[in-house]
Amino acid sequence: MLSPVLPGTSAATVVAKLALLLPQINVALESIGTVHFARLILLDRSQPNLQPELFSILPSDNLVIGIITSFDGDFQKYIHDFVAQLSTEFDALLSLTVGGAALTPVVDHVAEFEAFIAENNVSEHIPNTYFYAAYQHTVQEILAAI
């Protein structure tokens, strides 16, 4: 999912908020038990390589937050698991994004949140639909085997 950051927000503001949220996000991802990989990224559309100046305190109108995950199972169940475990963290992330205020608190706007993610899920829209998987095992099967 890619979502534009509110105009006038600095990269330093986004990075600081993410740093506060990451410990709880990690705990929740382990608890959910279906996520293979998760990555939070910050992009700057004004930069040729999309890399933001992380410590810039200057306001920007070009930042985009990306959440990239690979998970087991059904999309709707996945979203409901995230809402159950991470609603406070998603509220905080959405407070930084265009249109996010209308989705908070997430726990009261599950259907809208699900639609927002589906709309902004770039992996579901051509040309970004290619996905390669080296294995077909679930997270729980992999953890049990190691």
C-alpha cells in the first residue's frame, strides 16, 4: 500500500513517528503469525531515486508512506487481524496521510479502512501484479520446521 503523506509534513516527523510505532508493530506481527515479511518505507517523489532526506525538518509535499507485506491467507482476515492488533498504530500512521483522518479510529471504520487499503494496494493493480514465491509454506509451517 502506498499513501501520500499530508502536504507540509517533514521526513523527520514521519521517521520519528515510525520509530515510536515499530516496537509495538513488531510485537503485533509476531502475534498475528501470518506475515512473512513487512516493510515500512518512506519515499520522496521529488528525488530521482525516491530516497528522502531522513533528517530534513523542512516541510514537504512529496512524501509517500509505503507498507509492503507478504502474508498467508485471506486479505479480509488479514486486515481484521491488523485492526485487532494494531488499530492504535494505524490511527497514528493514518494521521500522517492524505484521507487518513476519515478512517480513524480504525476500529470504528473497518470497512472504510479495508477499502482504503485495497484502493492503495499497488500490488493489486497492473502493472504491479507480478509476484514470485520460492516456497508455498505458511509462516507457521516454516516456524515449526526451524
